Amino acid sequence: MSIYCVGYDLMEKKDYPKLIEKLKSYDAYAHIQGSLWFVKSSKNASELRDELKSFIDEDDKLIIIRVTLPWASSNLSKGVSDWLKKVDF
């Protein structure tokens, strides 16, 4: 399993609920800020991209990046920081 950073920008038609529901369906997730999430999955980045593309429109932007150690942050919520410290990279 790996941790991925998922970022998106929905352009014209903004159907966030379906995309957010999908992000919450992964093995573990953290809503970092705005349209930035971390998800834990056994799939690779391309597989996640292809899966999440079915929840966005053709003009929407999507990026998936595998997160590895070490990482650093500033001013994240305690819940997100705690999740990052506990999650198995």
C-alpha cells in the first residue's frame, strides 16, 4: 500500500460530492486542505488517476503523486498531522 497526494480543480460543473465520496472510500484518507487529499491505496498512481477520472469532467484538472518519507508540513490541523504521523508509508 502507498500514500498518494490527490489534487484536483473542478472547472465548469463542480460535482464535488461524488468525487469526495470516492476519495473517502479508499483504505485510509485525510482531507489536507481545499481540494488536496491524501489517500492510501494498493493501486498505483495511474490506476488511481484512471479511476478518479470517472468522477470528474474532461476540463477538470487532476494530479496524483506518491508520497514518501520524509515529509514536512506547517500549520496543518492536528488531526491531519496525527494521521500523517501514524499512517504506514
